[in-house]
Amino acid sequence: MAKNFDPRKIRIHQSYEVGEVAEILGASEQTVRRWISNGLPVLSFKRPVLILGFELKQYLEDVQAKPKRNAALGAIMCMSCRKHQMPFGLLADYIPTSDTNGRLMTLCGTCESVCVRFTSKASLPALSTVLEITQMPRDEPNGTTQPPAKT
């Protein structure tokens, strides 16, 4: 399913014909028939084919649900590659944004574009087993900075 169709447009207490579903969702009738052949439940295969609203809504939500991407420890999502990648040289900079959180900035190991991952300070020891993390100074409100500390 290349296009995402909005299941919120479907009324669950209503039944639909193939043409109605296509019109409501902005899909072609052939697409709706393909959904039926791929497992969308229908009331009857006799004409007119009726599709229950709650079945259609559940089918769309199930098909369009994206699986959770579990990344390896230390991997950072690269927006250029559109994949989780290990940082270039396994190096990363941690820049605190608050007392408990900050962001890891690194280069993608594949395309060398800048990647950013927000993380908690508590997760740094686990990440340090995989990455070489340099703690960068946090800009203080008075304009002073602290020297970087290596973890």
C-alpha cells in the first residue's frame, strides 16, 4: 500500500459498496478490490459487494501500521539515508540541553551527513560502550562555557 488512506473517514456503523469506499478514501475501485482479494472481509461476494465500516477501518489501520524499528545500540537515524546507521568512526558529541537531557551529534557512517539524536544523560554510559562520546560544553545563560569532558 503505497498511499496512506485515512481510516478516520470511515464510519464504523455503516456498510459500504466498493465504489463508495473508493470515493470516500480517494482510491480507485481496483485498489479496493485488491484489498478484498488481500483479505479485507466482505459481507457477500454477490453484487453489490458490501464492506462493513468497522472491518474496513480495522483493515486500513492494520495494513498501514508501521512496525517499530529497533535500532542497534549506538545507531542513529540518518535522514538522508532514511535508515539507522552507525556513526562515522563511532564518534559522537553530546551537547546537554538541560541537566538531564541532551543531543548526540555525529556524522552518518554511510553518507557522512550530520545526524542528531536526542537522548538522556542517564543513557550515556550504555552508549559509551559502543561509541566514543565527547561531552561538549553547554552554553550557560551568562555566555560562559565549560571545557569539554571525555566520557
